[in-house]
Amino acid sequence: MDLRIFTEPQQGASYETLRRLAVASEEAGYDAFFRSDHYLTMGGDGLPGPTDAWTTLAALARDTSRVRLGTLVTSATFRHPGVLAVQVAQVDEMSGGRVELGLGTGWYEQEHAAYGIPFPPLKERFDRFAEQLEILTGLWGTPVGETYDFTGEHYEIKGSPALPKPAQQRVPIIVGGGGKKRTPALAARYATEFNLPFASVEDNAAAIARVRAACAEQGRDADELTCSAALVLCCGRDEAEVTRRAQAIGREPGELREHGLAGTPAEVVDTIGRYAEVGITRFYLQVLDLSDLDHVDLVAQEVRPQL
């Protein structure tokens, strides 16, 4: 079971706050450090303001040395796929081949309005998302010295040198969500990982079954695809510590135990085990109090060794 730290810095975090947590996560032995890709808080004042996901990851590529880095997830509405291909490849080179790309349709209409970003209807967003997956993999997969062309409904690329190339032979791509048809099909075609965030064991089991069926339809070995889950983390050595951490993020311990990854280390291990039984082999631990470095150390020391 891989454990990854997952942050939501649009809620209020400077780069230095993220850097400290990323370095602490690396030193504690976590597999990866991920962040969301949002420009507007979802509650509270969001001070000091948002940070750009790929600018952040570029800096972390130089401020860390081992931990993998990625987004959960980049919004397809924010960047042209040709530009995103260059950004991801550059950060991958800067990190020595440690980048992973989570990509999604985009959903938060208010942040688009707040920063002047077009927000088309869902079908168009999904169509653009699908074209972006094809373009990104096409650009990165084009041999050096050859050119790449693409003509779709929303994007057209002509004679691209398809440079630069990522340091990795294949940048891991994460596709996720609860869609019943198109999401599983796109995951089966393009992704190295399927992720379902903030969902129950039962919902994860159903989603994994859909993705495995889509792999079978496309002639792909479903075992090639990592299945992951993301849940809010709230772990404490005792009930008082669990309660303190829940209060710090404005949540109730009981609600977090029902919908998150919460409780004592033994409770957290038990919850992870239930997800593992349905095929989850990677967990994104959503850490909402970015200043609580002891939280990530506790899980590294008392949860991870039991998995």
C-alpha cells in the first residue's frame, strides 16, 4: 500500500508552507506529495491566496530529491494541452523523472468566473478532456525528429516538434471520478492509475469493476492499472488528539470516521484494510492542516509499518 500526502493549498497556503510539508513528507518516507489544481478557496478567506499547481511543482522539483510530485487533479479547462505538455515535461526533467499528472474535466464554476477562465457545459469539458489526453500522450510519444499533428473538435496541432520530452519514458497519468461510461473508458485507454476520491468502499468497488470491464473491452490487462483512493486524514494517538485535529479543520470526529480516514492508528489501518480488500493499492491522505507536521510523522511511524 503506497501512502501519499495530498494537499489543498487554495484553502490558504504560501509556497513556504507547502515546501515545509513536502520536505517533511519526503523525510518521513512517503511515496509522493500531491496538490490540487484550484485558484479559489472553497470556504474561508483563502489567505494569502492561491498558488499555481505547476509553478509550485517546479519549485518542489528542486526543493525535494526523492518524493514523487503530482496533481490531483489538473483541470483541463485551465491550460492548452500543448502548453501543459511542455510544462509537465519540463517539471519532470527538473525533478529527475518524478512527476505524475492527474487530469480531469474541471468542475468548480466559481473559480473560473473569478479568474476569467471559460467554463463550457459538462459535455464540452469532457470532450476537451478526452482530446487533451490524446494530445498529451501523442506529443510525449512522438519520436525525436518527427512531428505530431492532431485535428479534433476543440484543438488542432500542426507540425509540432513535440518537444521537450519528459525525463521518464512514460509520465504516469491519473484519471478518476465516478462517471459510469466515459471515465472508465478513458482510464482504460490512457491512464496508469484510476482514482476515486472521497468515496465509500462500496463505491470504490463498483468503480473499479467498471474500469476493469473497460480494460477488457479495449484488450488491456486491468492489472496494469493502479487503483487508488483519496480521503481526508485525521489521525491521533488518542481520542483527545483526534478531536483536536478534527476541530482544527472544522470537522467532527464522528463524521470523519464515517467519511474519511480518521481515528487512532489502529482505526486508520482497519479502514485502509477495507479499501484494500476491493482492490485499492494506493492512498492519497488529504492533509488539510498544512502546518501540522506531527500529523504526517504519526501516520508514517504508526500506520505505515502495519500495512
